[in-house]
Amino acid sequence: MQPSEGFWEGVGASVGTSPGWMVIGALLVVGILFVVAKYIYPGHKELKMRELDIRQREADNDSERIKANAALAENMRGLRESNDQLAQQSAALAAGIEESKARSRGMGDDVSRIRATTDHTAEQVEDIHRRLFREGTD
């Protein structure tokens, strides 16, 4: 959209009749607006974009950290369950060993009784043998 010719004539007439300080002030305001629009606003916009980028990366990192912590917690739970199962197996094996020891002690007692009986029987056989052969020779 182009301004009409009357617009520019009006601007020229206004500038021509205005005091010098007003023209300089208007040029100064226009210059400041130009600098702000050309250099400061895009830089500010870029800073905002960078800040948003940083926040997005932090959110992504937090999300990844949460996932990693959840996976670690799951692994730790699995390890705890494995340790519990190993403890139960160890307890069962220890109980089996204790039972085996008790049976071995019982078998040892039985062997002792058998030995004592065998020794007693051997003594009796020797005694019978001596009596039979002594009596037979007398």
C-alpha cells in the first residue's frame, strides 16, 4: 500500500514549519526505533530462542534421567529379588547339609553299636573256641 502524494506533501509542509528541535527529536526517535528494530529486537528474540532451546534440552535431559533412574530402580528390584532367591536356596542347602550331618551322626552311632556287637560276638566265639578245644584236649 503506497501513501498518496498528498501524504508526502503534508509531511514536507509539517517538517518545513516545525521548529528545528522538533525535527531533530523526531529524527532521533525514528533513529532509536530503527536501531531497536534492526539490532536489539532480533538479538533479544535470538536470546529468547536460545533460552527456550536450553530449557527444552534440560527437559529432555530430565526426561532421560527419569527413564534411566526408573530402569536402574527396576534393575535394583531384580537384583534384590535374585538375592532373596539365592538366600532361600542357600538356607535350603544349609538345612540339607544339617540333615545330612544328623543322618551321618546316626549312622556313626549305628556303626559303633555294630562294632561293639561284633567285638562282643568275636569274644564269645573265641571263648567258645577255647572251651571246646581245651575241653577236648583235657
